[in-house]
Amino acid sequence: MSLSFFEPDYAIKMRFIDSFEVNYSPLKLTFYGGTGPTEPPEPTLPYLQPNIGVLNGLGWSAPSLNEYQTRMDWQGDKLNSENEVAFNNTVSVETKSIFQWCRASKINIESVALWGNSGYLLSYTNLTYKLVNDVEYSQNSFVWKMKLAIENVENYQAWIRSELAPSNNFLQWDVHPLINGRELDIHYGETASDYICYWRNHPFKGYVLGRFIEPAQSRSGRLVIRFNNPDKICYWGLSGGLVRGDDDVLTIDRKIPIEPQIRNTYIMRPTINCVRVSDDLKILINSVNYSISRGQFSATCSIKFCSRIDFERAIGQELKISINGYDFYVICEQPSTSNRFTNQSYSANCRSRFALLSNPYARATNYANPTAKTLAGIMSDILVNTGWSLDNKMIDYPIPTGAFTYTNLTPAAALLSVAKSIGAILDINDATKTVSVVPAWPVMPWDTTNAICDVILNDSIILEHSSSQTINQEHNAVFVRGEQQGVACKIKRAGSLGDQFANDVVDTLITHNQAARQRGTCELANSGNKQNTTIKTKLLDDLPPIRPGMLVGITYTSSVFKATCDSMTINASISDQGAITVSQTIQVVSNV
């Protein structure tokens, strides 16, 4: 028999190459000191409790009892070993090896091997291990989702002396909100639309049971447990409160109307001034006519110049015209001249500044939304890199990928097309380069009784007044549909039977109920008999230009007549004697 020791694992390898005889000892160990053979000292065990022990027992039949014992204890860098051998008879030879070192857990391993000369060989191996701590506790703190309480995680593991070592893991968390402080916000006014989300299956308290059915294998790394997000449903609407808002909840209307003061005498000091925007060069003009209506993306203007020099300085240039302190920006585009004996006139047709985004100044392009966007996002893409900003007053809603496209349109024409698709108009502020998208009918023509007007005119400042009526078929319901990725909705006038249908409306931008509602409302408001009223009034410090889409109220005695402004025209002229005349004429529309 031979023994071999291998490093670094300190394994013991025994080979039996000869048959056992009782006349000599199979092993002989001699320890030499400084002066000769000496017995080794007894090893001193460390004071710390050994955590892992290995016991090997070896016995076989022999004339005398041979015993061999090896005991090794170490902790850290300290290594103690003990070897004992004894030979008594041929009955059995016992070999015992003990290995102990400090670890976080205690593992006991016993191995017993028995055999004899008669050919009978018995081998028995018993492996038993047990952790010092039966329960391992691990606590992790992290924030689950948004503003939830601290999550507590407990892992429970236990091993028993059986063939399988089951393990139980317990996981629990708290879903109650963690309140660090209290802050009260009261929002006053109209609520902006947003995505409102809720969980279909809300996370609940539970546990995780883990079973280990295979022997453990040493490996590096960590165990990662992933939990999928619960099913979440989102919709587009007005947020706030436990009850879904949408538009059935009335908003607080604190609009203050523009109402000129009633005076006995109105002292008029009109002014007209025209300069070139590029260098503030003054341009002399005789008259100007500025008009805009719903459905236009730019205003139109006609100017009559005082001389040929002013005419030549203004052609192709951007002009700023100030009338009674109100500024209007136009582009002088189409010149015209008229010559006759002792009389020559020079004039030009102009458009407002927003015309720079149309032909011939802007190139027509194609567009298709590559990703899912909202209505405001689509309109912002149209105005990108143009120097103009968007002010959306319509209810925003999502538009799926590829649902909206246009071909060969300038930015101005494309933006007007989008506005018409949802029943809106463009309100342009040329001074600040802001495009406002507002409803074509801010107040329904059949529901103006309780509405607050934007402007209230009294009879003392009305110079002229005329009216006419148009007869149209009245509708109280309409079907509004999208296309491949759209929706189909029936829009009905509140309080009606909804049995008088208008022609169906089909548009690519009808991708949401809010889009169908806004477009259908505009279609129903356009139907029915209308009264067109033309009012000529003044342009004062407390009476600014009346923009299309405003709700205008006209007071006469104790009654108030309300109508929606459809168009506005400002006239300013200078007579040969130098007298300046300024007035504005509006056309309002109401239901009969």
C-alpha cells in the first residue's frame, strides 16, 4: 500500500498493490527532530469552533488491529496535522482522517469502507450536512413603481438530512403609498388632457415558493428573480378625481369680455404709419384695407402708395402697418399701376406674414408620421425649423404610426388642412409668430344664451348695421369616421333625437373619440338657417380688432344679441386734405 499527498487540494490517494500479510506493518512513520527520532507534539486546536469536519473510517480483517488516524485542523493561514497509526491484530485496520476549518456553515462528512480477506467487501458512504443557521434573512429596500412603500424581501432556506434538500423562499411587499409629506394643490380653470392609466390586475401580497430538487453545484454569480409588470390600461381624457372627467364636467369660465365704455362724446385721433421691416424705412401710403376670415391661413391686404418711390421701396418687402397703435405685418407681393392724364396711382396686393410658409416662399413637401404622435405633435412637426411656434387650443389626442400623411403641401396649407380635419381654424399672431389652433365654433350657435362674450358692442359705437339670412338644412346627428387606423362615431346634438343625419365625414385624422367629437360638433354647427350680420364700428384703445372666431355680443336697450365673428376688415384712408378715417367691419353669424 502507498499513500500520496497532492497539493493544493490536500487530497489523500491510497493504492493497494499487494495482498495483506500479518508479518509486517503496512506503514511506518518516523518523525525526526534536531537530535533524532522523536514523537510529534499534540496539535493545539483553534479556539474558534470548527465548522466543517471530515471523518474517514477504514477497517479490514487482519491478524492484528491496525489503526491509522490523520487529523488536520486549520483556520486562515494556520495548519495543524495529526497522524496516528496502530497495529494490533489482523481483524481490522482503521484509518481516521479529520479535516476542520472555519467557514460560515458546518458540514460533516463521514465515510466508512469495510472489506475482508474472505472476498466479502462492504462499502458504505454517508453524507450529511447541515447549516449552522437554519434561517438566512435577507432584507432589500427599494422603491416599487412610483411613490410606494419600501419593499421587504425575506428568503427562508432550510436543509434537512434527506435525499432532497428543499428550500423555501418567502417574498412579500407592501403596496400602500408611502407618505413623506402632505401638499395640497387646488387647480383652478380648465384641465388639460392627459393619459390616464390604471392596473387591470393590481399587485397583491403573496409569497414565492422555491424548490431545490437537484444537488447544489458551486457557481459564481447571483440568482435573479424577475417579476413582470401587471397589465396596465391607458386612455386619453381629462385627469383628476375618482370619476372619469372628459368633457361632461363643465369647466369654470372666468372670461372677462372686452366692453368699450359708453361715452357722450368720442374723441378720435386716428393714426396710420407704415415702415419697412428690414430697415425701418418709412413708406408713405394713402389707404390700406386689411381683411381676414375663418378658413384662411393668412390675411389679405391692399395698399395704395403716395408716390412711385414709395411703391418701388415696398415691392417684395415685408411691411409693418400701424393703425391706431395696432400693428399688422404684410408682404407686398402683387404690384399694380394706373396712369391717366394728370393722375397716376400705385398700389399692391399683400398677404400677412404667415404667407411666408406658403407658395412661392416655402417649398411643398410630403409627410407621414413615422411614430405614434399626438395632434399637437403632428402640427409641431409641420412648423419645425420655420421660426413659428404652436399654441394648440383644441383637445389633444393620440395618432397612431402612419395614420396621417399629406403630399405636395406647404407648411401653411398642411397646417390649415389639419385644423379643418378637427373642426378648427387658425388664429395667427404675426407680431409674435404664433399660430393658435382654435375651434371654429367656440360656442355652439344654439347654446349662446348662457355663454360669456369675448367682445360686447353697444349701439353708441356702431356706425352701420345690416343683416341677411341664408336657408340651410338643419341636422342633429352625423357619422364621423377615420380610415384604416381610425374610429367611427355618431355625434348627436345634446337634447335632440339624433335622427336628422348630415353627410358622413371621413378623414384620416379621426383616430380618437375626441377627434370625432370636435369634427362632428363643427359639422352640426354649420347646419341650419343662419343670420349674417354686418357691423361697422370703430377701432379704439379699448376696442381692439375683433378676430374671427370671437363671440360678439351686441347690446340694444336691455337685450344682448350674440353671434360668432366670421370675418373682419379694417379700412384706413387719408383724404387729400389730410383727414384720416379708420373703421373696422365685422360679419357675425348666428342661428335663426
